[in-house]
Amino acid sequence: MAGEAEEDSAGPLLLKPQKKPDQEHDKRTGGVSFAPFNFLLDQVCLFVCCGLTCFELADFSGEGTLWTAVAHIITGVIGAGVLSLAWSIAQLGWVAGPLAMLLFAAITLVQSSLLADCYRSPDPEHGDVRNHHYMDAVRHFLGEKSFWICGSIQQLSLFGSALAYTITSASSMRAIQRSHCDNGGGDSSSNYMLLFGVIQIVFSQIPDFHEMAWLSALAAIMSFSYSTIAFGLGLAKVIGNGTIKGGIGGVPMASTSQKVWRISQAFGDVAYAYPYSVILLDIEDTLKSPPPENQTMKRANAMSIYITTFFYLCCGCFGYAAFGDEAPGNLLTGFGLQETHWLIGFANACIVIHLVGGYQVYSQPVFSFADEWAAGKFPNSAFVNEFYKLRLPSFLPSFRLNLFRLCFRTAYVAAATGLAMFFPYFNQVLGVLGASFFWPIAIYFPVEMYFVQRRITSWSRDWLLLQGFSTFCLLLSIFAFVGSVEGLITEKLNLKS
């Protein structure tokens, strides 16, 4: 079926080169097309995230409520980043650690409120034009050049997530083996990364993002399972110790410069754990009105950030209180192997399952962009456009193979796996990723879009305040980026020596 047109597989994060956001005015197209999967996913998210059991259909068709938005935000935010928070607080200490989390929570609350007003245009409450996705808003408000710049940054951030997930999964696989093998299973993570890469090569052949709903639901359940276990184990260890470990200044270092670098790495890790800018407008697109979507979204932003910050503080602070200055980079790899070895093994298995799904959630938009770009560039190429139907056993669904997809997606996974094997440093990689993409995606573009949306003139009070906010976040990101890169290089050199 050469050249067969497939339905839009963009998903919330896709940079789409050939279609302008013009103006699918009241048409809702931002969601998954399989209603049964939508229903299941939303109810799972509601149950897991908010403890709700109401079976209200809240899919991606403009029937979402405040509670479904809160559920989607929390599901999108809480993930592997929570595992590094105890280590981050350990570097900062009992005062600066919690304050850093509150700082990033406040920053996220401000920028998410700005972005929520960019869903409709020209009026944020009653405008006729809807920006269904983050990239639609960038193109509409800032133009084609900003669209391509932002899209390139976004694609890199998605690849970075694949890299981080590969490293995290390997550390969890090692922890599982250590919990069941007396010899600890060796120190190298390379074999586990290769295994994870092979799994991702298989999953990456899933044709498009619309067929990922069941995987996203499973990933959400796993995310909250291991996060809750980490919190519970930290609390139990504090009670078992009978004392609260840690200090005001955090982990002591041999020199002031080393301490500064560690602090900057901690900021990068916290930055990685918070923002959800790229999915905010997709979530807002699910909301019904009245009341106006931006008002509901702002309430959902505030509620979800409060809940997430409380959960982060519990996980990070109890982890630091349990381990003190020896808090591990990945919290779930630091607990003992006595009575709780089965629970630790289960939690790490949940991490691996979550990361298998999360890897695809973040990678499928890149795959979709590559598919659309190649199809537009080489419309007559059989290599790009020809699909081959594979004969599978009757109990399996039919599968269509495309050679371009097979080659590109395999190369993508291989590149992420290779980089992860070269830089297998969990906290430093998270710090680099958090610092690199926090300011441009979460701060700069939302602020610039807000200027256009609200017609804020240069040198007015609001302009000065928001420019100051953006500049502060830029300096914070640079500080975190430099320290995280220094930590990455230092770890690599120490390993070689």
C-alpha cells in the first residue's frame, strides 16, 4: 500500500512541518481516536492520581473536568525524576533543599498560568482560534521561525528523555538482580542497557501514538506504585533508625568549588522533575466550557502542583532523613535487602515497566515527525512509503512493516542506548537534561507567547516583571547546566582513572 495515508499520529508533542494551525476553530482534534482506550485510560488516571471512582466519560472530546485535568497533570509530571530528589536534598541540606523544591514549584505555577491563557486566541477566554498543542501555540503567536527553533529544542528534549530512561532502567534492573543474587550481579550496567534497548526496538515499531493508550495507562499505574513505595520505605527506614539524619548544609565536600558544583547539579535534577509545558495545552484541550478552559486549567495547575510538591517533599525529605549524606542517586537502589527485598524488587520492576512505556510516550512523537518528513520529502520512495503486512499467529493483531520506520527507529534507539552506555550517570544526566530544556520550553516561549496574547508593550510594568522572571530562570538554568556538565565530565574522568 504505497503512499497509504494514515491518520494524524502527532500526539501532543509532535512538530508537524506541513500543516499550519490555522484554524481548526472549534474542531477538537487533540486526542486519541480510540474511545474505549480513552475511557479506560482516563478512569485509571482518575483512580490512581486522585482516588476518584466516578465513571464519567472524560476523554479528549471537550468533556474533561477540573479533576480529570488534575489527574492528567499529575500523571504527566510524577515519574523517574522523583527518584533523584533525596539525593538533591542531600546536596542542598535541610534548609535549601525544601526551599529549592518550593522555588521550582512556584516557577512552574507561574509559567503554567501564563501558558494556560494561550489556548484560545485572540481572547484567552472567548477566542475563536484554539491552539490544541504547544507547538500550535508557538507557531500561532510567534511565527514560523520560532516554531522551528522550539520544535528542534523539543525534539532534542524527547531524545534526552529516552537517554535518561535507559540509564534509570539499567540501575533498576541491577537493583532487582542484587536483591535476588548474593553476588550482586556485577557492577556494569551495559548489559541491562542493551536489554532495555532491544525491548525498545521492538516497541518502537508500534505504528503510531494512537495505539499507545494501554501502554500509557500501565505506565501511570507503575509510576505511582514505585513512587509510593519509595515514600513508604523512606518513612519506614526513618522510624527504624530512630533518628533523622542529614544536616543544615547538606553533604560536606572537600572544597567550596566542589560544593557549588553539587548544588548546581541538584538544581538541575529538581528542574527535571517539575515542568509539563509540552502537554499543558493538550490537557486544556480536553476541558469542557463553560467555565472558560483557561480558568479551569489554572485551578488544575494550582491543585496538581500543590499535590505534586507535597509528594516530592515527602519522598525527598524522608529519603534524606533515612540515608543522610549517603542518600543514593536513585532512591530505590539504596535500601537494604533484608525483609523488604521483595518489595524493593517489585518497586524496581515497576520502574522498568513504567520506563518501557514512558520511553515510547516520549519517543513516538519524534518517530511520527520523521515519518511525515520523509513521506513529504520522498513521496515516490517505496523504502519510505511502502508497507508490508506480516503474517502473524491468529491470536496476535495484524502488523504492517515499513522499512524506513524499521531503520530510523532502530537507529534512534541504538543512539540513545549508546550514549547511555557512554554516560551512565543518573544524577548528572538528569541535571543536564533538566537545565538544558527547562528555560527555553518551560519559561521563554510561554512568556513570549503571553506577551503577544495579552498585547503587553515593552517596558511596561508587566513586561519588566515577566522579563525579570525569565532572566532569573535563565541564570538558574545556566548555573545548573554548567554544574551538571562539570559533574558529567568529572564522573567520566574518574571512571577512566
